[in-house]
Amino acid sequence: MSFNTKMRHYSLTEKQESLDILNYQIRACKKCRLSVSRKHALTGEGNIKAHIMFIALSPGAKEDLQNRMFVGPSGQVFDKLLYEVGIDRKLVFMTNLIKCILPKNRKPKTDEIESCSYFLNEEISIIQPDVIVPLGYYATRTILTKYHTDPSTEEMNFKNINGQLLTFNEMNVFPLTHPSALLYNPSFETDTIKKYKKLKKYL
């Protein structure tokens, strides 16, 4: 997996223009098998001046249908979490590790993550967030690998770093539970809200 961690400097106009070009490339992408089964390849969405950038795994069925981030059941949980901690969704930027829906909600394959790695890298480079918030195991593992950290070590185990601020190569990473986890385990809600509350200060 190849990532370039060097940040470029953009004006707001350059940011938007660069994002528009990137989004066109994402929508037209046919690098892997997922392009066959998708309705849409989802582009990132939100505030281009955002200090916080959320990275989810992939679009769900409703996201694929409506071509929007977090509009399905997970999106409802996500909105509730943001509301509970006082974060305005309009102030953050959201994107996915995998830009196309994963059939039957299966796990992503390595080559699918690699196919999307360029797009994610460019989104980070353009938005230049103060904090990257990978949601769930796969997004977290990818971001840790991007910043030259071995996510297989025990200290980088997702359970150990969930809700903890990590700093690698001048980038702040704050792994959090994916909202979809609360759909299956509502008992996680209180603890998850506490972790999300830590994000508020970065706005």
C-alpha cells in the first residue's frame, strides 16, 4: 500500500478545485471488482475547512442508492452521537476507506483497500484535517499503516486505542467505534458517547 504523507498547501479555491477533480476520478473508477456491483462510488462529503475528518469503512445500501454519506441506519446513529456531544455535522468532513458498497456487507479485500488508497490519501492531503478519526477496525488499521505504524502490535490493537489520541509524523489520529456497532450492541452507547465527547475540543 503506497501513501505519500507529505502535505501540500492549498487555498480554499484550490482545495475545492482539487476535490472536484478527485471526486470525478472516484466516480469514474473501475480499478476493482466493486465497480461492477455498485450504483455509486461515493465521494467525501462535508466542510473543506474541517479540523476533523471521519473515515468510515464503506457505503451501506442506502448510501449507495442515494449517493450520500451516512444516510442509512448507521448514519442515524452517527447523527445522534454528534448531537449528543455537540458537534455540528456541517463542520466535519466524512469519507470512506472503500468508495463502493461491499456486497452483503462482507469484509473488504486487501486489493480493494489498495485500489482506494490513492483516493483516501488525496482527500487527506486536500482537506488537511487536524485530527483523522478512523471509524472501526479496517479504517484504523489502514490509517495506522499509512503513518508507518505496525497495527499488528498489541499496543496498536483497536480495543486498546479506541478513543485515544495518537500522534504519528505530525498527524493526530483518534480511532473510534463505527456507529454501526451500536446497531448490534446498544449497550456500547454510553461508553461510545464519552469517547466522542473528546473530539469536541478539536473543533
